[in-house]
Amino acid sequence: SGGSDGAFRKDTTQWVARVKHYKTLVPDLGTDKIRNVMDMNTLYGGFAAALINDPLWVMNVVSSYGLNSLNVVYDRGLIGTYNDWCEAFSTYPRTYDLLHVDGLFSAESHRCEMKYVLLEMDRILRPAGYVIMRESPHFVNSVKNLAAGMRWNCHQRDTEDAKNGDEKLLICQKKDWRSSKAASE
């Protein structure tokens, strides 16, 4: 509903190019260092399909307020679920090595404060885990400032189509940190 065969094919081709670019920015992607991945705002599962031959699995999350495309994800043989990112995501007992965010903040920022979504992301992301965020420059800059307070190392990058000024990438890695007291014991 709301999609087409042409849109599906375009999405698939687009994600192959995007994942190729992502692998130059996050060299661990495609290796056994990243095994558990979540695509937080998938449409047709294109990100997961582009990674199908890598040693990892992807939980595809379709926004409960977006296009109802979970059946397409399932038809591709992928796994997925619905979630409202203004609410907590049930992860027990799993955490993730990589979170992929494509347009989630642009789509959902009118419904809830994005700082709470970032805190939820921090909760479900493993120490030393990565975030690849594809967003408008406004949200990339906002998230970069908040992420510093969460002790994430972030770097802004161009998309695979550097001429496209509507989107930027933010690549973050969560630090594995402990209190100074715990470190001295």
C-alpha cells in the first residue's frame, strides 16, 4: 500500500550504493566485529538486503506512524517489527553493534523530543558500537551536539552523492567508559 514496483527497485539499487559507501566510513561493517544491526526506520528493508551476504543480521524496524511496509520486509525473507520511537523498544536480552538511522528524526521530531530517542539508542547500543545516521544537516548538527554529552565520538561526512546538500551522514561510536573509581580498582 502506497508503494510501487519501481519505487522498490529504486530503493534496492540505492541501498547497494549507500552500503558500499558506508563500508568505506565504517571499516568494521561487513566483518565479524559487527553482528547485530538495527535499521531503525526501514522502508522496504533495502539496507538489510544490501548486507545480505555479510556475517550479520538486521532487525528492520518500521515506524508505526509511517508507510505500512513490514509485509515487504517479510516477503524479502527479512525480519522486522513495528515501533513508535517515542516509546521504548523492547530489546531484552539483545543489544546492537550498529544502529542505522535514515530520516527518523526528520519524520518523527514533531511527535516527541529527539533527545529521548537518542537516550534510547544509547541504551540499546553496545559499548564501542556504531551509529550511522542519514539526516538533514539540521538534525545532524543537533544530534552531534547531544551525542558529545553521551560520550559518543561523532564525525560528519558527506553522503555517497556529495552534491546532495539535503542529507548528511553522522558516524558515531559509543565509548566504552567507566568511572575513574572503577578504572583504578
